[in-house]
Amino acid sequence: MTTANGAAITPKVHLMDNRASSRHKNLDKLGRLLRAAGLRDVVSKGDLVAVKLTFGERGSTGFIHPVYVAKVVEEIKRAGGRPILTDANTLYSGARSNAYDSLTTALRNGFSYATVGAPIVILDGLVGHDYREVAISGTIFERVKIGTAILDADSLVSLAHFKGHMLGGFGGQIKNLGMGCAPRSGKQMMHSDFRPDIHLSLCKGCRMCKTWCPEGAISLVEAASLEAAGERGKETIGARLVAQVDLEKCVGCGECVATCPEGAIKVSWDSAAERVQQKMAEFALGALEAKRERFLGVSFILNVTPDCDCVPWSDASIVPDVGVAAGRDPVALDQACYELVNAQAGIRTSALGDQGVSTPDKFAFLHKVDPTAQLKHGELIGLGLRSYELVTA
């Protein structure tokens, strides 16, 4: 946003804490936050409003609680809008890789018309083919693929659960808009620089990575045969089955890294993670095409798990609950949430452990990536500004 003479306006990030009482109920506070952040400037009477969120994987519990989503739906209706909950099919082979499984998972996790007051649409169709290409001014892409439910909506309200992520360091508004609004083929474009590296001495041959691989790129082979071929020959791996990745088939979705219980699958972090983050920012730019003035982001800094909601579990929160932030600039929102989490005292009994509780960057400590790459690139391409004014509600 700019002034009449073209000067940039510092974006406002509105924040409500998570305290509550009989006079200050959480849901009432959320309603006031949405109004203060400009919901009624984003939604006009009769608008079809895409409410982009993640329904969570089967087995996870870290996604945004349906009660909060119902309150957002209620406020959109009060503003005259017609809200539709929407999420995309996933690239990985979980419980949301097609619309049937996605809708079934949404229902199992508590999202239905009865609970939230809005219908549900999978934004990229039955099997991920319902999208259009959008021209953007990126440095990597000239065109990106965005689900039609996002493009066809009049307004966009993005509900992001702020948490950790194995490639982004954290996942917030940029991930929810970029990765979350892209069809399966768009997700593949973003992950194409990622290549897993299996440390055979740690691999137990449990088959978890093989089960979750969407492309059948992982097989189990005799460890001795790899030693004979000179692969990781200096490691003592013994005679057992271990995982092997066919890099010709690999699409770089990263699910093998997230699901390996032994930490045996690593990433070439020197370039892959940064590149994926930059691509996410460019896809987010495409999702906001023609909706700059019709967008509101709402970030729930609650239950800040170390992993993404796409994994079928939810580890303990790494910091105490912060609250809910809202604003019109996705980069400013993510920057604020990132700084608010890092300002908290870490929880020793979480994945941070004794060593990570006092680290200045909790996400970098957990995932060994630079989480600011997505913020820097988002600002570079005009997605938003990293500077912000924090307004407490």
C-alpha cells in the first residue's frame, strides 16, 4: 500500500493475546480483531469469500480449531459476504491427495457446515487439475499455477496456523498462500530443487518414507549391495534393508524427511530450502493477483508446533501461546509472527530441548534453515513489506 505521492505505508499488524475471562472471551476478542484489521474493507455485500485454511492431516491436532473458524465465518456473513472454506489437494500421499479424501479428512477433523457454518470446496478440483496460470513479476517464474476457487472468489481471507516447517523454517501466510493455493503440479514446481539424501547408518528400513512417497521413488534394498557399489561405503551399515531414492522419479515434496522417525533423510540445505521458500513467495504473489485490496490474513500463533500440519501427528508446542495476529500484508504478518515467537521463552520439554530454549531463532535451530529467505524474497518481488507497526487489540 502506498500514499498518494507513492511512498510506502508501514503495514499494521493487529494482535490479540490469548488471555480470556468472563468479560473478555476469546471469540469476542477475535471478532473485534477482525473488524479492527479491516475485514469490512475486504468483504462487500454479496461477495464470494474464499476462506483459505488447512484442514490438517488425519492424525494431526495442530490445525486451527473449527470454533475459531466458525467465528471468522460469522464475521464474514455479518459483513455481507458468502464464505466458502477451501484448501488444496496435497502432493504427498497422505489423506488429502484428492478431493474425496480431502473432504473426508476435513469432516473427521471437525470441519463441516454444521460446525463452521460454511460449505467446503477443494480449490484445485477433484484431482488437482482445476487451476489457471497467472502472470507475475517474479525473479524465478513468469507464470504460476493457482487453484480456480481462489482466483474466482471476490475476496480472500487467509487463516494460517503459524508453526514450524522443514523447508521454510516456519509456515505462515506465505506458505498458506503460496504452497496452499497451488494445485499439485504447482507444488511440484516449488519442490523441484529439493533432493533427499539418505544416511544409511541411521536408516532402520521401517518403510515409512516408502509409504508416504507420492511417486513410488523410494525402494528398500540390501545395504550390503550399496556398500559394494561404493555408496556410503565408509558407514557401518551391516546386512539389512535400507531405503534408496530414485532421483529420476523424485518430485522433491519433502515428505520422506518429515516422516522418517530416525532422522536418516537429510536435505542439501545450502540451496534447496532457500529456493523453495523463494518459490513459495512467488506463488503467493500469484494467489493475490487482483486481490491486493480484497485480502485479509489472520495468523493463529497458538500451539506453535515444530512441524507442519501436513504430517500425521502434532508435537508439543515450542513456546507458550502468543495469540492471533491479523493484517493486510502477508509479509509483514509473517515477519511479526516470526519475531513474536522468537521473543518467547522456549519450552524445555518440547523439540527445542535444553539447547534450543534460549536460541535467538527457534525455527532455524529446529530445521537448520534460514527462515527469513521467504521474507526477504517476498519483499523483493513486491509481495509485501518486512517492516510493520504492531497494534495490540
